[in-house]
Amino acid sequence: MIWNIEEIVRSIDRFHLLQDIAVEEYIRPLAQALMDDPKKAIEQIFNSYNKALDSAYGKDKSFIFAIAGGPYETIPWALYNAVGAVYPYLERDMKDLALGKILNILDRLNYADVNGLRGIGYTTGIREPLLLSDIGIVRALYWPGLHDEWDSKGKKYSSLYELQNELIDDEGMFRQKIINSDFLFAYALLRADFCSFGEEYVKRANPQFLERVLKGIVGLRFGWKKFLPPEENGNTGENVQQGIQRLKEILPGSLHDKIEPLRQEAGWADSAKFR
């Protein structure tokens, strides 16, 4: 068989163009609606998502998803990050509504396709720490881990000076065209078992974003135990102290005093509501 390379390239370009058009037509308006009237817009999440997929894939949607395990990441990532943009500003009941809509999408997929164990993944592209940590708390299998993002984007740097020139903008945020998940990359950057310049990153990071990163990390450490009876999870004071000590071992010293107040504050998703 003789492959027509030019035709293949044109088909791929057209495929990506259709994804981008669907995002502009259905997901961008949803993002604006979430800022204007979040309660009403949250109810439109699933509908907007399906309309975007129908627009991009047409009659071939079911066949492609059966073969690939789900859609290409462009539309899902845009949707999750549209929700993520408003997520920190929502009250807990509204967060739960939005989280439930996203889980309704993810739960229809194989967990290996969701977390990037197979393919590029879907939770691998969620930027907002509080959204991704809540997903990790209520669906542990959907947590994508830190290694893929760090090993491919950050491991090569031996100092923050080298890394920030390419990956961090003037506001202390990661460059979105390079980093897929701000939370995953920041979490890895803070960990002593991943790199040696986490303390320098604390000084360079956007303060508001860094606060949400730390809150997400604390939630992932303690949130999944919070709502189970003590006899089921062994959530004794000793275990809590062990969890705090573990975070102090891996996180920069300047963040240690914030761990316990954030644990006490809690506010993360109640896993019992999403079983």
C-alpha cells in the first residue's frame, strides 16, 4: 500500500480544526456563562460538552470513541478548565454540582483513559488545583500522578533560574502552551523528592495560585479519610500527625506552618456524596 502522506496530514489538520471550532462555538460561551451565572451554567455543562463533541465528530462519534476510548483531549480539557476557572470562587454546594457534572462525563470512560495510564488522559490536563484535587479525593483512580508532566517538562532543569525562563510568566504562572496541568507541575516542583529548588519556586510563584496548590495537596492527603467512620479508616490523631509529618518531609519549609490550618479549614469534596 502506498500512503498519501499529504492527504493524511490534511485529514489530521482538519480534525484539529474541527475540535478548535467546537471549543469556540460551545465551550467558550459556557465559560462566559459560568462567570456570569454559574448556577444556571453548571446545569448546561453536559449539554454543552455533547454539542461540542457532536459538532467536531458528527456521525462518526460513536465509532471513534469505541476505537479510541474517548474523544481527543481538546474539547474535554477546554470544558474542565472552563469549570476550573470559576471553581475556586464557588460555594461548596455549587462546587459539588459542578463536580458531579464532570464526574458524570468521566465515569462513562475507562479509568485508564481518564488518568493517562492509556493515552494522553483527561485529568492530565486539568489546571485548577481545587478541582483536580476534589476529583482525586472522590475518585482516586482518576488521579493522574505527577511523573508524566514533570518527567517530560521539568526533570531536565537543574535550577529554577533555568526553568522559569521557559516555563513561568511574569505573573508567576506556568505558560499554558507548554504545561498541561498547572497543579500537577506545581505539586512536583514543590516536592523534595522531585527537585531541589521547591523553596525558590515558592518565592517566584503567584501567591494566590500557590495557596490553592497547597490547599489541594492537603486535601489529597487528608480529604479521603475525613468522612469515613474512625473504625473504618483508623483516622486517629497519630495518623493525622503522620500525614502532616509526611507533607513536611516533601514540601518546602516555608509552607509547613500552613499545613495544619488548611487541614482544619478542610472544605474539600465529601467523597460520601459521590459514591
